[in-house]
Amino acid sequence: MGNVLGIIAEYNPFHNGHLHHLNESKKITNSDSCIAVMSGNFTQRGEVSIVDKWEKAKMAIDNGVDLVIELPTLYAISSAENFASGAIKILNSLGVVDYISFGSESNDITILDDIANVLAFEPPQYKTLLSHELARGESYPKARENAVMMYLNNVRRFANVLSSPNNILGIEYLKSLKRLKSNIQPLTIKREGSKYNDTTISRGSRFASATAIRNLCQSVEDITPVQRFIPETTFDILEENIKKGSYVKNLSAFDKEIIYTLRKMTTTEIANLPDVSEGLEFSLKNAANQCNSVVELLSIIKSKRYTQTRLQRILLYAILGITKKDMEVSTSTIPYVRVLGFNDKGQELLSEISKKNRKLEIVTSVKKFMDKKLPSNLKTIMDKDIWATDVYTLGFEYESKANLDYTHKLIT
């Protein structure tokens, strides 16, 4: 078997930028095959997937990914650190991955690696600087950025690196590789076209952010305008799902579920959600009691201290029943390998992975997996995946079926 490339992605949806990254990564690493660890129905910024995880897996396989593995929900919707850690733990556990490639705004892996060294091992001086910045009232991301620049004593070299989303994730991947002492070799490729969360579209460009593409899909009946930003297969899948009503526009599709859940929860229960601290539970409870939409709720409680992304993740934790204890379970666990789909080459990879690590939990049937005598931590993680899919389909216009994790076929 030749070189194997690993990619961590959301593919929400798979667009021309993703295709460029995939093809360039294969070329640079001389890789014969590619494994993608992909988030499922909910994403790291506390958003929803426009189509379900199997449709996203189909997009990826149609465009050159050989094996798609789901990043469990507990990792997919948590902080950048836990998102990256979960995905790297999966790739590392496979025993066949030679390279991991990620997009970044910086495109300079030495800069990202210098920062990752600080954050992976947190020297005492850095911790002191971080505490000082937090005491000044800075949000955690800003406090961390300031502390890193001061610790490394080079504002010019490191300025704005930690304020760019792909750079942040890249640093977290590098951190996780270091902590695991992994042999996987990292590389980064400059992000083409729009910024990660950019809603604007450049005239004549073939590249647009996933955010801009999702916005276009939401705002028009005819999605032809998105055609130049996505591969033909992605367009066909999006068009089909929109016609069938099996797509979810955004988090507002769950307005009533979110408000209902927060109104039903006690402040003690809200305080037990990940990322809730410093009395935020009271603000969330009060906001839920006086509004009936996610947009309105976020406008009431958003502040310098609490970013919209963090708040949106908290709303997902609420409707998915995810507690601080659940998140602690995820941080101390090497996840199972949940297969969503593969092609012929991907099937060969699965066979090789099984041979390399006989003890690895490879899930191709959720029913068979759940019928086993499982360690409680793996059962907790899978329970959340199953429930996340059941909640997600409530956002469909038609046929909001439950138990799809048990009944949906692998993408082959």
C-alpha cells in the first residue's frame, strides 16, 4: 500500500476549495489513498449540516476521498481543542495514515508549530500571562492569542495567526499530534478564495466559503448560482435534498426545540452544560423565558466574553442532552471508528486497518455495535450520535424519521 493521506473536515457542503485542498494534498504527499474524518449532522461552530452525514460522505467519495469516518458528535460540536483531539486520535488509531493535511490562512507550518509547542505543553510563564489576560476581561481566545505573542516575544511574526479559524484548528491538530507522539506527518496548504466564515462572494471566482454557499442555498428557490463554487456531484446532491425537503437551513430550524428545552431545564441543569460558567445559566434561562427564536436569544446574551460560536454550541448541548461529564468522557477516550462510506480502495484500507489493530472498534453496523458488551464510555459517545441524528431530522421539511443510524446503509 502506498502513502495514505488523512484529512479532517466538515464538508458542509463539499466545495471547490475542498477539492483543491484534496488534490494538492495528494500530489504533495504522493498519496494513493485518502481517509477523511468528517463531522456529522452538527458542526464545530454550533451550526447544523445543510444535508445529513451520509449525503456529505457521498459528496466526499464522489470527489476523491476513499474512506469516510464520522467524527462523533461529542467531538464535532466541542471546542477546537477537543474537535482536533478526537479527530487526530481516530486517525492515529488506524495505524495506516502517513500524512495529515489541513488548510490554513498562514500556509507556514513552522509558525503554527511554534505556537503549538507552547499550547501543547503550557510552560509556567505562558500560564501566568494567560491568567493576566483573562483577569483583564479578555475572552479566552483573545487572552490566549495575547499570551502566546508575549511569551514568544515576537508580535510581528505571530500577530493575527490565532485569530484565523483554520490556523487555530491547524495548531490544535499539531498539538494533538505532539501529545500523542504520533508518527503522522503534518502539512498545510494555503486556503484558496474566501475566508472560512466569509459571506461575500468575489466576482469571477470559482471559490466561495461553505458559509456563503449555505447562505445562497437558503436565500433562493433555485440554487443554480452556487453551481460554479461546487463540484457537479455536490450540486446534484444538494438539489436533490432540497427538492425532497431533507435538508436543514440553519440552527433556526430548531427554534422551538431549543427554547422549549431551555425553559424546561433548571438553572442547575443549564449550569451543567459544557462551556457554561460564571452565571451564564441565569442569562440563558432569562433569555429563553422572554423570546422564541435562536436569533433573538443570541442577540440578548451575546457579549465580548461569550462568542456567538460558543453560545451556539451551548444551545446544541442543551437539545442533545450533552453534559460536562459527557464531554469529560470524550476527552479521556479513544473513539471508535464509525464508517459512513467507502469506495473499492477504501474497502482495502478498512481491511488493512483491521489487520493492523485487531482491538480497534470499527463500526459498520450500529446495531451490532450496540448489541455488544461495550465499555460505558464508548456507549455514551454512540448514544449521543444516535440521538443527534434523531434530533437533526426534526429539521427536515418532510419525512423526519428517527433511528437512521440503525437503518441507513453505508455509502458505497
